[in-house]
Amino acid sequence: MRFALLLKVLALILRIASKRNEDFKRFIGTVSVKIAIKTKNNKGRTFIFNNGSVSSTRSLKQYDAALVFSDAKTGFTVLKEGTQEASFYAAATGNLYVEGM
């Protein structure tokens, strides 16, 4: 539940940033990609970056790449921490991997 809520809040933050943050607007302005953040048992969200706009969906059927966490607790902890060290440690211990691209 906390993992799903965190992803929903992240979607809202990204949507707001795509409208208000000039640097972020430029960064995503020419990008067209779908990125999923999910668990191994397919709980998560797909973030859609489409030439400057950002949206998200609970559907995990189509994406270009995914960050896959071993479980929701690990995903919540790593994303809440928000550091490269937390991500690196999760990947090094087999609790996070990238799928696609």
C-alpha cells in the first residue's frame, strides 16, 4: 500500500514539474519513453514521458524499461531514501534490477 501511494505521489510530482520547472521541461521535451517502477510480482506504475508531457498508469503491460524491486517494502525504502547508495545497495544485493532498454 505504501509503495503504491509513493508511486502515485511521484506521478503527481513529475506532472507538476513538467508544467512548472523549466529545466525539467527542457529535459523531457524531446523524450518519448515509458518507464515502469514495479515489484517482481507486477505491482507498480508506468510513467509515460511523451515530448514534454508526463502521465502515469497502473497498467504494466507496455513499457520500454523497468526498475524492478524484489518486493514493495524494498521499493518503498529505496525510493523514499532517494540516494544512489540505496539504489546501488539494493542492486548489489539482488533486490533491484533493470529490465528492458
